[in-house]
Amino acid sequence: MTRQSNEKLVEVKNLKKYFRLSRNQYVKAVDNVTFDIKQGETFGLVGESGCGKSTTGRTIIRLYDATDGQVIFDGKDVHQLNRKEMFDFNKDVQMIFQDPYASLNPRMTVEDIIAEGLDIHGLVANQKERRDRVVELLETVGLNKDHAVRFPHEFSGGQRQRIGIARALALDPKFIIADEPISALDVSIQAQVVNLLKQLQQDKGLTYLFIAHDISMVKYISDRIGVMYLGNLVEMTESEKLIEDPLHPYTQALLSAVPIADPHTERSRERIILKGDVPSPIDPPSGCRFRTRCAHAKPECAEIVPEWKEVHKGHWVACHLY
């Protein structure tokens, strides 16, 4: 666990992000999502592809403008910031992108990629200071000074992601959004990158939003986890509690898909197979969005949107079973 305080660094309140398709059609990518992230905490966001995890992260950092709701960072509403305040916000909040191949400019050297933020914010006085800072960052993420003069295509996927992490660290941010930072990497490299993120958090007191679809990896790095389905949060609690006592049928299905190392237990346990496909976010089901794939669906699930409520202390769920 990380050194946390009870002070909230990020508050997401009733966040919505809709993408207009036509005059009357919208993709409801994020629909009424609420959570907070404490100083020094790692908050994991997990769910199937297309559930709105990455859109949530991009709306928090304001790569997308919110359709409705608020994102409060350090006491200020991110989507109400003026140009000067946004400049400061961009220094305090950084992002590690999913694809280390696409997120690095192939025409720039590693030194220029990492130092771009330093140049924009005027944080280095001269070329020597700039180079020293880049070398320091490279060594922090397990690379060396010789890598500074190379181009992205000369590196492996794991090395490129380390360069992306170094770029995110360059401005000494308070908060980092890691958007599926390991999904494009080999399994052998994934653990290295996650352990690097954990070590950096210990050393620098960072706060993370860690987005992924692999719930076992999210559990390993996160203090608390939020489970998303079709634009909604369906469950949220501490990571250990979520694994030991999942309440929402969707969370139970996600956890049943995680392999267990013991062959005897793995063979004897019963997998929860979800029926049907994920509905379209353009026209989501009425009431509970998960009801079309849920074995416990009742008539009221089609008519009433389940209330987001605290079932146990710190354990929130949106389900008519509770």
C-alpha cells in the first residue's frame, strides 16, 4: 500500500461525455460517473473494452471536454479553468498512453520527447541542465544516457513505455493517468512496468488513476477499484474487498475469468459465462444496463435505474439485488 492521506486530490462528480453522431444520436461513452482519488492513492478503473474507462481518463485530463458534471482537481473545476490555470494544470497532471508505438513522435529523439514539457514550461535554463535532467529521468525508469540520442523505432515496446513514463515524470506531476499502460506489452515486460510505477509512487508520492481491463493486474497495483460497464460505474471499493466479496454480478463474472494458479482449484471452480453481446452505447438498455446479460435480472431491472449506494462502509454498488 502507498502512503495515502485522506485529502481528496481528484473528485469526479456525475461526469458525462457524449459524442454526437447525428442530430438526435449520441454515443453515451461516460454517463453519470462519480468517484474520488485521495492524495498518494492508486485508483484502478477496470472493465471490458468500450466501457468508457479511457474516455473517463481523457475527460479528467481535459483531452475531451465534459458534456456534463465536474472534475475537481486540487479544489478547482478542471473544465472551468482559464488559459493560465490550464497551463499550470497541464504541469501537475500527466498521462501515460496505452500505445507506446503511437504516443511517441517518430521524428524526435528521446531527449527531445522527454524534454518537450521542460521546454514549454521553461523549467531548464540551458542545454546542459536540459540534458542532465533527461539523463536523470532515463536512469529513473531503467534506461541510460546513451538512449537519449536515439529515435523511438530503435527501442522495444517495454523500453518505449519507459520513455513514455519518463516523459510523464519530467514535470514532477502530482497526478498521473495511466491509460492501459501495459496492454500493448509482452507479459514478461508487464510486471516490470507495473513494479516501476509502484516504486516511483513510493519514491515521489504520486497519485495514479490506473486504467486496465486485466482485473488481476489492477488489483496488484490499486488501493481501490471502480468497475465500469457501458459508461456507468457498477461497483467500487478497496481492492482486497472487491476480490474477496464482489457484489455486482458483472464484477463476479470478471473475477471468474481470472485464472487461478492451482490446477485442482482451477478445474473444479465454475466459470460465469455472460450471455449475449455488450449493448450499443448509442441505445443502451433501459433501467440497469447490465440486465440483458445478467442471470439475476428481474422485471424491475428493466424499468428502474439502480441507485448508486453504499452497501457496506466504503463499498458502493449499483444493483437491485442490494
